[in-house]
Amino acid sequence: MKTKNSVFIATSLDGFIADKDEGIDWLEMIPNPRQDDMGAIAFFNQVDAMIMGRNTFETVLGFGVDWPYPFPVFVLSNSMKKPPKGYENKIQILNGPLKEVVANIHSQGHHSLYIDGGTVIQNFLKEDLIDELIVTRIPILLGGGISLFGDMPKSLEFEHVKTEVYLDQIVQSQYSRKK
């Protein structure tokens, strides 16, 4: 069975996914009166599970909304041993080498994976485990914060697939890994 690991994430123009205070309020700085999902629903419809880090999981819990994911979520953590109360049937906690983690998830029947969280994305890139990047750029320079991309042991080539503009200001580009 063909597998695919995809990133769907928003950044500032200078490549940060959170500001210096780890805030993400700037993601909603552009008015969106029609509540355009900017491709999120179509993306969600093509994945069958998600891998996120503990920090991203805790950020999602802090939103104060109903659980937003319609598919299984795997949280990578060395410190969290069991899901918080109420999330036992929503997440599974995993740790270990990424290739083993991905093989474990594939063995559970999940082959199209959504990879989320700064450190998790960076580690997947270091292991050359990302097949698709969908990066949405918000027109703001944060000047610092949590970077989407970190140091890489080697360069990775991607091929441009398409670019779309939302709300006349937000630019979303999709790239496929050249192998």
C-alpha cells in the first residue's frame, strides 16, 4: 500500500509557526467573514491519521473547543505516559525512533498521515519522512519565535505542485518531495 506523510501548516513570512511568546493569535489577523477553510477540509479528507507532538497537543487542548480531528491522533511524547482524562479514545501516545513509530501506525491500517508540530515536522524532515508540504503564509514578519524549519543534515528537494491565494492576502503553496 502506498504511504504518504503530509504537512499542512501556516507560517509567518519569515517562517515562524509561533511568535516569541509561543503565541499564534496572529494566524487570525486577516478577517475571514465567509469562514473560508483554506483547503483544510479537503486536506483532512485525504488523511487517515495524524501525528503531533506533545506541545502541539497541549496547544490544541488550550483552544477550548471540541476535539477537531475526525481521525486517529498519535501524540509523540517521552514524558506523557497516558492520555489526559477524556482523551483516552481520541489519542494514542507513542515514542521511539520515527521510522518505527510510522511502521507501527501503518500496521494499524493508517497510510496517509498528517504530520504537525514544529519539532515533529523538523524531526520528520531530518529523517526524510515528509512526502508533501502545504505551507500557508500569513503576511506578517514576526522577527522570531518557533521556526518551522531547523537545521538539516542534508538538503531535500521539493517540487512545486500549486499555489492558491485566499482572502486576497494569504498564500498557500503545495510541494511534493522529489526522490
